[in-house]
Amino acid sequence: MTTSVSSEPVLGVLLSEREKMLLLLALGMCMFLSSLDGSILATALPTISSDLDGFKLLPWVLTLYMLTSTVVVPIVGKLSDMFGRRPFVISGVVIFLIGSLGAGLAPTMLTLIAARGVQGIGGGFILACVLVVMADMYTPIERAKYVAYILAIITAGTLLGPPVGGFFADGPGWRWCFFINIPIGAIALATIWTTLPNTRQGGRISDIDFLGAAVLTTATVAGLLAAGWAYEAYGWGSAITVGLLVAAGVLLVGFIAIEIRHPNAIIPMELFRNRMYVLTGVIAVLSSAVLFSVPIYLPTFIQTSLGASAQMSGLLIMPQAIALVVMSFIAGRVVERTGRFKQLVVVGCALSGLAAFLLQTMGVGDPLWHVVIYMVIFGMGSGLVTPLINVIVQACVRQEDTGVATSSQMYFRQIAGVIGVALFGVLLTTTYSSSFTENLDEEVQEAMPVAVFEELRDDATLSIDAERIAEVRTTFLQAGGTEALFEEALGAQQEAAATANQRLFFISAIGGLVLVVLALAFTEIPLRGRTPAPKEGEEQPAAASASR
């Protein structure tokens, strides 16, 4: 049986328990701001668009943040291994706050988008460093418990974002969606400044893989834009999408060639000779691409096929987040007591796959409480898998490689999530359109104007937009149709939306089964606890050099 290769956490030796708890609190505040920033705009974007008169540019408020935050993660992870964590954590918070101030003061939509890009860079710095700093503070067996705390904070930020954004948009103004970051971030920054030492690793500027960083950045931007634009604008067969995908592929091959030769590669290729690193990476990528698309598209099913409101769909999914947090705490405690993780990950993957399978059995008009139960099961599975994957990948590499190992896995997960959402979106829309055409009675179709048919066929969410559906209804009735026939058309639309979502959930269930098989292939690495303190008269272990 292999053993954990991580050495004694440097910060665990240098910091007192009080300093570690203060630092953990500050890191949690940073992650809270990052997660809050990702969801707070959901309810404020319409107001922002109206105030800045920038509806056509609205997607870029989210897209540029996603691009910049994703691009910097693997680069910062490697650099933090070379030069220490402190400069990058502090720089990340400062950059994030500068972006927040710029976004809050933005006079135009273009200015806001630019500020969001700056925010994304800071957010990427934070994301790349927080879990790595925790790896420097705690041993693997302790880490599972504390990762659960961070996960709970992230979940709180995600859940609070929409209502807080709505409150600011309707009350003091949408600019406070960004200004709120400044006092919280300032407190976190001050705490990090006073508690986090810099564990110098001896890196030199000349050692940085500048070419690899540039090529990876360009490849990432091309790939993410291709996935996003293919789904939202151009389609997968367009020249723009194909060109971007080809460019991303060629650049990726070039990046690998560069990394093989560079002594300080951004993502060292020798990591891929580590069986556990590869397994955890495949599980993280597959779960992000396949399983975690379920909560993204489930509200569409709830509103179109089950007839619930947007607010109700949000409430029905909320128990999943609560279950995730609870199970992550339980998983952390179990790992802390036993030092073992394999069975927990297997059970977590199985629960997530089971939830997806149960969701694909639901049809039009099924009780809403079924969704709550199935999403609780899904959350339980996610709570067992998500925190432990981070702990496992950090435990299976050397302590000096924790930064690049953790950040590269985050990078792969983010890329997989974007691509998964895009591919599932294509599957949803194409399945819906074909199912609607098949379900529509010939008599209804003959009475339906082409424009009405295309409206219903091309948009599964049409029925939940009261204004648009009223216009379509009027057009249908004016063309000689009847109310009864139009209700049949809406029924066909509901059935088609259910069929499309059922297919997505079924694929997710298969993905869960594959994840179980992969998790069974894990080697049970004994997670190491803290080395006992030396007795009086014994020599203290040498700690890394540090400065504040």
C-alpha cells in the first residue's frame, strides 16, 4: 500500500493555533466574497443593463470574469510553489478589491466589464491559493474537516447572492453589489497580512515558464469562448466556433511540448505519472462536466414541466446545498477519525448518480416534493465527494507540489464545467425541438402559423414568460386556432421539455456509475496526521524560512 507523500505542513509548525484560526477565518471571508460575487449579479443584472444602457454587452459582465479567473488559476498555483503563498494571496485580495471598486464606480457598461475582468484576476488568485494555504497549515487527516468549513462558507455566499443582489438593486442601488466587497475584503486583507508568513521556496524570476503561461492562457481563452459562443450565439458548426476549437487544440499540443522540456513547468507532466493524481483529476472533471450540470438545468424542468415559479424552483433546490454542507462536515469527521476516504467517495458518487437517475423518472405534473428528496440525495453525494477530492490530490503529491497539483485540478474542473454546461445545453435544446415536433398533434400543427410553431419549437421556456406567451396565443387565435388546440400545443411543449431534461438526467446517472467505478480504483492512501511534538531535549525539526 502506498503512503502519503506530503511532508509536515510548514505553516502548521510556524503558526500558533490562534493564528491558524484567524487565518482560516480570513481565507473563508475571501472565499465568501468570491462565491457571493458569482451569484449576487443574478438578480441585479437587469437593473445594471437598464441603468448603463448596455443590454447587448450584458453577457460579457459574466464571461470576462469567468475567463480571467480561470486563466490565472494554474499559473498562480505554480508560482506560489516557487515564491511562497503570501504575495499571491495578498495580491489576489488587493486586485479583487480594486476590481470591485472599479465596478461599483463604473459609468459605462464597457468600464464595468473591464472592472469585472480585473475582479476575475483577483478571484483566480484567491481560488488558486486558499486550499493550498490550508494544505500548508494542516495535515491531510486534519484538512478534510477544515475544507468542510470553507465549503460551508462558499455555499452560504452562493445562496445569499441572489437575495442580496435583489435587495441592493431595489434599494440602495446595484453598485453596492460591488461596494459590499470592500469592507469585508479589507478585514480579510488585514488579517492575512498579520498572520500569513511567506514560506520562501527559493524561486527566481528567470525560472518562470513565461512561454508556457502565455500559450496556456491563449488556449484557455480560445476554448472557453468556443464553448460559450457555440451554445449562446454561433452554434458548434460555425466557422468561428470551429476556428477557436482548432486554435485551442493546436495551442494545447504546443503547451504540452513546452511543459515536457521546461524544468519549472506551469503544469509538470510528471504529475500525470501519479496514478492517484490522474484518478482524482478524471473524477473531478467528469463530475463537473456531467453531474454538476444537473442543478444548472433542473430549474428549467421545474418551471416548464412541473409548473412551479422561478422563486419556488430556487427554494426546491436549496435543500441540496444544505445537505452538501452537512455531509461535508460528516465526511471530514469520519476521515479525521479513521484516516480513510475511499468508501466515502464511492458512496458519494453512487448517491449523486442515484439522484440523477431518480430525477430522470419524473414527468409532467409530478409532485414537487420529489425534487426536494432527490436533490437532498444529490447534495449528500456531492458533500462526500467534493471536499475529499481536494484532500486526496494534495495528499498524493509532495508538499512542495501542492500548489500546482491543487490549482491544476481546479483549472481542469472549471474548464470541464463550462464545456459540460455548453454540451448539455445543446442536447437540451435539440432534444426538446425534436420531441416537440413529434408530440404535436397533426391537427394542432395544421392550425398553427409557421411563426407560432417556430416560437414554441425553439424555446422550451416560452410558456413561463407571460407576456410572450400571450402574444403567441393571440397570433394563433387570430389565425383561426382555438383555445383547446393552443392548450394542446402547450401540453406538447411541457412533455417535450420533460423528455429533454430526462435525457440529461439519464446521462448524468450514467456518469455517476462511471464515477463509482473510478472511485473503486482508488488506492487507500493512509492520510497522515501531525507528527508528535518532540520531547524535551530532542531536536526540533527544521522549519522553512519565513517572513511576514
